[in-house]
Amino acid sequence: MPDIVVKETISMKDGRTIIIETGRLAKQADGAVLVREKNTMLLATVVVSKEIKNESHFLPLTVDYREKYSAGGKIPGGFIKREGRPSDEEILTMRLVDRVLRPTFPDSFKKEIQVMISLLSYDKTVLPDGLAGLAASTALSVAGIPFNGPISEIRIIRLNGKFIINPSLDQLKKADIDLIVGASNHSIIMIEGEMKEIKENEFLETVITAHKAIKPQIEAQIRLIDKLSNQQRIFFFDDQKSINSFQENKILKKELLLFSYEKIEKIYQDFTNKKTRSVQEKIVLNDFKNKFLTEEKIEKKEAIIDQFFEEIKKKITRNLVLKKGLRLDGRTNKQIRSIYSFVNYLPGVHGSALFSRGETQSLTTVTLGSSLDANKIDNVIMENQEKFYLHYNFPPFSTGEIRSIRGVSRREVGHGNLAQRALKNIIPNNPYTIRVVSDILESNGSSSMATVCAASLALMDAGIPIKNPVSGIAMGLFMENEKKVIISDIIGEEDHFGDLDFKITGTKCGMTACQMDVKTMQGVTYDILNQILMQALEGRIFILKKMLETLPRYRKKMKPHAPKIYTLNIPKDFIGSVIGPGGKVIQEIQSYTDTNILIEEKGNLGYIEILGKNDEKIKKAINRIQQIAFVPELGKVYQAEVKSIKDFGAFVEISKGVEGLLHISEIGWKRLNKIEEELHVGDIIDVKFMGMDEKNKKMKLSRKVLLPRPGKKNE
């Protein structure tokens, strides 16, 4: 039986089209969709468990995104020639899709969902991450899974004042705004990206433009679904067991509410710190379990009780903010937590800063290295060497927890990437590779923004002449009917129980990066978005001023133990001479000058990088290389030593190791029978470089032109 393929076309304003189709590939999945723009093709599949495996309050959604090397005509590098663990770039795309899908599912949906997206073909004019959200949403819609979709997401950039949807990598490199925006037909759900110090109104204009481009993609999904017969779609409903369980748990929830509501509300209105609050909450929860449940029942119902307890805490937190104007730590909605910071906190490193805001603390270091230390990226989309990169670590003790550490989490990759994007465009051109590492020592909200602040101070402490320091702030929003409260510098519970988490970074001149997640499908209007941006601007300028009280500007000198780098270019023809046979010459230079020397061929030049800690020794290495790669300057007079004498002239050294022939006819105006009539080995004379002989490519030198001509009076 032939495949029944159903297609829809999305027309873009610039004439390009996106095709979405289902029915040909991966038909045993619950939903499978192929998305194509030009020659970039992604396959998204969805599979849903047939029964509820657990009653966790956390949606069991897994999003996986992988790039096949064959898509770009490549073979994986390394010893094992197959795709392995996901790259950071793949993880970041997974997070983008997860964050836009997760809030669209109803709270009642508990079945496990796995979304898998594969890049099958890559066209260098279309980046695939802007299509991944469209592919995932269409696959979910085709499967008939109950979610508040369809949704979609796109990549939008601004290049030379014009907006481009789903750009190429080359266009992306030149853009001053780069955002991924996810949205439903009615509201913005997710934003992430970087900017080059733009104003808030420019950012808002970009988001509105992106939303307009997303709507046709949603309409195309609806048209595709309408074309499918019900036989081609599987509909998922909760089973009877789940319904019975819900009725039973409803009674348990009521008992827990009556027992704990007033107790928790009182704890919250005491405005204690996070640790005290957490201990007191645990006492209330354990008291309920001990008084109302047998050990056997506690074991069976522990997960659902914990879930209900979270819901009660959420309700109390929201009521306090929306109805009483109270926050858990007693602040007003615009008030920033107490800030203190230190620089040069770790004297043995190249640059360091400790930044604390409330109960969130980042200890950040800067390490300077050579181009050998660059972060090498080699994937399907790009081959690149990052000379500025940031790593973010979130150990379990930062939240008072015990947790197994199994490599870097997706969260750590995402938060580190956000902080790196916040700072990358304010790093000046310099010869160093710069690695920034943020270790979160304490966390109660917005550790990525603390990282941005700490990293700015650490860079200045290291003597990196950054254009403008960057500060960051996390904004929150609570909504109920027409009531909306915007809060600045959110703590953990406000992030967890609120309706929005909007992280914004920037300098005094403008925004540099952002990450927004809306937790509810109610969404935010453009007007509310603008209000959040304005309140955030006020907050981050306040934070920036506090930072600059610690260190007003970057240090003029680097730390004595920091490496010094000097770069120079030599003609390509001299690269072999500098390296020497078997690397002998360059190894000798490195040994006696205590330096590391890197040589790379770039066009017609040899690019040399000299890394060392002692300025005098670096100068010696530079002088030696310049002597080896000596190129005489036309018309310049050099002081030369006579090294040997032949019948036809004298060989003279105009620079160390650089000898040229001073022909007998160019020694003086007088005709010579023997060279020794005028010169002897060891004599120091002046000679003028007259150019290169075109035939034998030898230097032409003259002493004669510097002497007065007989018969002519000196003027």
C-alpha cells in the first residue's frame, strides 16, 4: 500500500518556503513530521507511553536533538567514527525546544513523552535550530497529543537595520541582534539570544516582528492537521485508573490543605532566609505524614503528598504577592537584594571576583592562555575556535543538597551559554584566549545573572580592557485575571511559582543578552513585556553601580604572574628558517627565553604568537625571530661587519645571520685590484640596501653610494 503523504507549505515574506509533511517516514512513532527549508531537513518524532508510570508533579517530557554528520557531508572526527554524546550546541537546541513546549501541556497530563529531532540534511544557507520547534510541535499535533498548541519558534536577526528570519551562519556572524523566539498564536512563550548593546524598544520591535513570522507557521500546522483523517491520528486520554486515583487523592489534598495552609502562610510572613524557611516547611510536612498516615500509606503516597504540598506553597506564595504585595524575603516588588563583591579574591589566578546578591553567590575566575587553549568547535554546522568562553558549575552544596555528579548537566550548559553570550560582544580584540569559570557556591535564584556580574568584575581584575561592564537581573511576573505584579531580582520560589522568568543582561549603553520563559499559556502582552524591560533596566543599572563601587574600571596592568603575549608577522618564506630542521631553531629559542612560540601560516604571512611571563625574555625571543626573518628595507643604510673576502667582493653581515655580497665595484669609487686595499675581515662599515637582483634573487648592497664622488664638492 503506497504511503499517504500529507503536506503543507509555509510562505515567507522574502519568497522562501518551508514544507511540513507527514505520512512517509517513521510511521510506527505516534507522530512523525519532516520539515524542509531549501536543503535543510529535520525529522521530528513523538512517542507517548501508553500508561502513567508515576504520579510525579514534573512533566515527564524528554526532548532530544541530534545532528547527523552526514547531513553536512562530514565524517565524525576522533578515533570512534560515529556520533557520540550530544555536543553543547545540540544540548542548547534541546533546551530551546523543551522550554517552548513544556508550558503548553495541561497539569493533568502525566504520560511520558519523548520528542526526538534529527538533522538529516544541512543547507549552509539555513540554520536548523530555527526549525526545530516547528518540527516538534507539528509532530505532537499530528499524534493528537492534548497540548495547548500548535506553537512554533524561529530565529530572527537584525543585519544592517533589516530583520531576517531563519538566517544563514554567515549572516548571523554580522548581526547585531540574534534571537530565538517561541510563541503560540496569541502569546510569546520563550525568548533567548544576544545583542550588541541595543535599546529596549529595539528589542521589543524584534520580538513583535518574530511573532508575526511565527503565526503563519502555526496556521500551516492547523491546515495540515485538518487534512489528516482520524485514522491517521492517535488520541491520548487518561485511563480509568488515573481518574479513580484522582478522586482518592482529592480527599488527601483537602486534608493536607486544612492542616498546613495557615502554618506555611505564617512561616512565609516571618520573612526568614531560605534555609530556615525550608527546615520549617519540612517540619510541617512531616507532622502531617506522622499524624494522618500509617507508614505503609506514607510509602505509597509520598510522591503525591509532596506534589500537593508544592501546590499549597505555590498558592500561598502567589496570594502573598498578588493580594498582599508581600514577597517571601520582605522586599518590595522593585527592591534588589543586598549586594557585596570582592575582586582579586584568589591572588594566585589571573583574575577573580566573588559576587553575592542575597543568598546567591558566584566565585568566578579568569584564566589567560594562548591560541592553543582556544575552545575548538567542530560539528555539522561549523568549525570554529572560540577565544572567549565561559563555563558554569552548579554543585549540589550550593542549594544544601546531596546529589550524584555525573558530568555537566543540560542546565549548566544552558546557564553558561547565556552568561557567555552576555559578555562575548564586550570583549575587545586581543591576543589572549580567555577562559572564565563560574562556581556557584550558594543559590537562591538567578545564579546565571550573578555569574555575569562576577565575570565582568573578574575580567576587569585580570586587566582585560572590556568596553563596558555587564550586569544582569532576573525578572518575575505573577498574573491572576487582570491583576499583574512585576518583581525584580527574583528568588528561587518566585521563579518556581511565578508565571515568568526573564533574565536580562546589559551595559550602561544597552542590552547584551536575554532568556525568557513563560510558565503559563496565558502569555504576556507586548505592553507588559515593555514594562518588564523598563523595570529591569532600572534594576540592572542599580546593580552595575554597586559593582563599580568595588572596581570602577579595568586594571591598567595585568597580574605579575599572568602570561604576556606578543604577536608578529613574518614573510611566509621564513617560517621554515624560524622552525629549523626538526624544530631545532624554535626549540632553542623557547629554551633560552623560557617562552612558548606558536607559528601559523595565514596567506602570505607567518603569524607568530609568543607567550611568556618575563618581558625581557619575550623581547629576546622577538629579536631572535626578527633576525632570522630579517627583510631589508629598500634604501635603508645598515651598519655591517665584513665576514669574509673573496676576489669578487666582500660578504658583509647586515643583521645577525643575514649576509649579503658587497661587490668589488660597490666598495668605493676607486678601482681596486685587491679588496684588502680597502677592507679587512672584522671591519664595520655602512652599506645601503639597493634592492633584490631579479635574476638571482640576491641582495644588492652598495658602500660607494654613501661616499663622496671624486671631483665633486660636498654640498
